[in-house]
Amino acid sequence: MIVVTGATGHLGRLVVERLLTKVPARDIAVAARNPDRAKDLAALGVEVRRADYAKPDTLGPALAGAEKVLLISSSEVGQRVPQHSAVVEAAKAARVRLLAYTSVLHAGTSNLALAAEHQATEAVIRGSGVPYVFLRNGWYLENYTEHLAPALQHGALVGSAGDGRIAAAARADYADAAVAVLTRDVEKPVYELAGDHPFTMAELADELSRQTGKRIAYRDLPPDQYRAVLIGAGMPGAAADLYVDADVHVAKGELDDSSGELRRLIGRPTTPLAAAVRAALGR
């Protein structure tokens, strides 16, 4: 039995869809905080179990009988460590043979504010004695392609990323990586996963220009000015801080990668930026 937590999120749904091409539905269970949101997954034949990261009493039943568990990191920044720790304890009690965790690229050395909770979770997993694999995912292409409307409206992308390169890949690429470690023998405990073709924000702007026929520029701003732009657009201060922090570290090269591990793990090239932009504009 393979149990996928956080299965109603974007990544979780993709993982389940791809798992179903590899293993029978009867061997898959999905854990969701709101099982009603997983009705479409139930219709595919997988078992739906209620599991709330913040309610440890739900996690034991959710992982019962699991041989392998995919722990998709919580979306609740600031609460991730206790939530993830509760899942790890449940996995240990269930004697799972493999716990796969979606971490962040270069977690061992990353200085991103978002990395701290991933680093702490990795430490909890290592100390648990549960066999594990860390899927250290880089940035999603969708982080950019799902938010193009302001750039198209105003003719500019803004940020504080400088000339830093971003080795992003599509959610589907990371989903295929998760399926690979859940359905094959794991070769090592840590995978640094990133796209094949790193790009700068200026190159993203150029690609948008090419595909839309409009001139889209990239305006690189000092961090405080970028934060003001985000807050002016309605983003809460805490979220704006994380966006700015990420760009500052992009500028320092912390979301770049040339290892090719994602490509090798999934057995194909990762999704190119141009294809992701084309798909987004075609919606």
C-alpha cells in the first residue's frame, strides 16, 4: 500500500494520477484533510482517508497498513515542523518501509527563509529511524506561469532576482520523480531535483515577449521596493517577505542547479520554460 498525503493539492493530484499508470488503484490510498475534496480521486478507485496534519489522532488510521508514504509538505508556513513531525511519528508507528518527503532544493545548505522548516523536518525524519528519501524540489515553473496577468497588463515583470538563474521544473516533473521513488528501488536517500534549463527573470520576460508579441520587460528592484509593490498589490506582509527573500537568494544562485538528477530520475528531459509559458497562455 502506498499512501499519498496532501493528495488534494496540485502536486498530490498529479502524483496520484501518475501512480495509477504504474500500480493498481487498490494499492493506493490518499490522505486528505477534507475527504469531500477527494471524491474525484475516489472515483478512480483509490481509497480516501481523512488526515489532518494538525490533528495527530487522524494520522495513525490514515497510514495504517502503509508500506510507503509520500509526505507532501504542508502549505501552512510556520506550522510545518510540528505538523510534519506528527506524520513522521505515525509513519514510525505504522512501520512504513519508506517515507518520501518533498523538501526544498539544496536544503542542506540553503539560506532561504522557506528552507528552515524543511531542514528541521529532514532532521526529524533522520532521527526517527524510518527509512527515507528526500525529494528536494526546486522552484515550480508554475510559480511564474500561473501569475502572468499583471505582467501582461503592465508590460513588465518585477522582482529582486537580479541575474540569478532559476532551475525550475513543472509540477508534473516533480510528480514523476515522486512516482519513481515510490515504485522503484531507491538508489540513495537524497535527490536534488531541478529543471534542465535554468533561466533568469529577464529571459522569462523575453519568452513572454516572444510568445505574446508584446514587449514585456523585467524590472529589477531593490528588495524594499519589491516588497512595497507586492503589498500594494494586496499581498499580506508575511507572504511578501517570503517572496522577496526568495528573490534575494535567487540573485545569489541558490535556486540554480546543473546536477541533472531530476532528468535522470524521471528518464526524460524536464519541461522547458517555453512549453510552460505556452501552456499558461493557452488557458
